[in-house]
Amino acid sequence: RPRYDTCDDPLDVSAGGFFLLSTDGAAPDYALGCRTTTRDLVAEFTLTERRSITIEGDGDFFTVALSLRTTCTDRLTEVDCQSGFPGVIRRRALEPGTYYIIVSASSTGQIGLTLTFGAPVDPPTNDTCAMPLDVSAGGSFPGSTVETADDLTTGCGFAGSPDLAYTFTTTAPQNVRISALAATGESMTYSLRDDCTMASTERRCDYGDPATGTTHQLPAGTYFIIVEGPTFTSVDFTLDVTFLPPSPPLRGDTCAAPILLTPNGTPVSGTFVGMENDHDVSCGFRYRDVVYQFTIGASSDLTVELDAGMFANLSLRPTCT
């Protein structure tokens, strides 16, 4: 057996830092809550005071699962379990004591195990709609999905995504530009709505890296922003909220003002610049869109050609919305 293969011979990582492990010859000894049994290794650390921690297991072309627990052989004491490429566990404030990390790999090879300790971090106050963070002044607001729950649903997000709640109040119609950007490049989701807990009141939902969009001519009132992170890892992010003078959407941005086409006419050039993600298509996925309209007087064969110089989708329909 290799070293650190069982709880009788754990690698001491209490000082933090980077450790190179190998699963060659390792056996599947322990069950994990986030992965079926595969080759595993064991590390341990002891805290003498409350600390935040980031644990990352980066495999050599394979996924890594990490199980953080207080009793090495007992899965029921699991504090957290995450699997990915890399696998990452983040905790805001672990209490003093001895902890164990079961490092599980889907293949043989080397694993880079990194531990970073920091000062304890208080949980966010805006984890639910009970106390949304007021962003009425606009600006940039740092946030984190570490140890936040999936309390709310968005129209363009995913089930199981951790979320945080924000609110703002305006006294006159304005354009509102919202952007949620993860520090490590994962895609984010935000939902702008009239009622914090009701997804049915959603006015706009955007997803991407960053999730960004402008709501035009938003009437005066109180609104809520739900920010969701990815389901597979915790991220730090920045929410930017900008208030601008009210202006109508560009022509073609919505079904209210489509750009007119003439069949058999001159090809039309367009742009996604300044457009928002307003409509869903069956073959696309949360992209900015442009709306065109044409009329034919009789049944006809039709060829529509779209050349965007990049990946793009086209939906043909008799009813715009």
C-alpha cells in the first residue's frame, strides 16, 4: 500500500500549503457522501482556534472528491463533501479540533492537495429574503456563496444553486444595469423581480460569465435581486448595480419593436451589441437575442441563412413571444 492510504497513517497537513499525493496502489477504503467508492487517501489537520479553510484537490486529468469529517472512518461525521475537476471545499469558520480529509480519485495518478487557512468569516446576513442587502445607492458589492443555501428559484438558473438576496428602491423611472461576476470565472445567475420570494414576479433573468443585463425604463418602486452561484462549487463574486437615465430598448431587442425584413431582399447586417436576453429558443441557451419580422402572402419554401462569424442560434416562429 502507498503511504496515507488509511486512517491509521494520515498525512498531517496542519501547517497548510501544497502536498503532492499519488493514488497508485491505493485501495477503496472509505465511503463518501458525494461519490461512490474509489481509490482514496487520508490527510488530517488540527485547529487550535476558529479558522476559515479552503481545500482543493486537483487530479492529473481526473476528478477528485474531498470528504471533510471529524471522525476518519465515519461518513456520518462528514462536514462537507465535494467532487469536481478540481474538487474544492470551503468553510467559513471551523471550530477548534482535529479533522480528516478523505481524498478520493476516479483514476490512478497524482493529486495536488492544497490547504489555505484564514481568519473566520461571519455568515452573510442576506442569505434569505428576510434581510436582503440594500443596494439602492448603486456600486459594487462583494459576496460569497460559501455555506449559503438554495432558498429561492430563478427563471434561468439551476436547482440546487446557492443564492443571496438584495433590494433597491427608486423614486423615478430608470434604466438599471446589473452584473454578477465570479472571481474565478464560473457562470452566475441573477433575477430581478418585484417580490423577493415569488419567481412569478421576475422581470429579467440573466445567466453567464458574467451574468449581465439592462432593464429599460424600470418604473419607480422597490425591487429585489436574487444572485445565484454555480451548483458545483462555492465562489466569491461581485455584484454591480448601476442606475442610468431611462431609455427605450434598441429596435430589435424585444418583440415590441422587431426589425423588418423583406424576403428575397438585400441581406441585413445586425449586431448583438446593446441587446439583452429576452426570449427563449428551443435550440439555444440564455444568449442575447435580436428579433426580426417578415411577411409572406402565400405558402412558400423558405431558406433563412444566419452567418454570425461565431456560434449562434436562429428560431423561426409565427408568434414572437
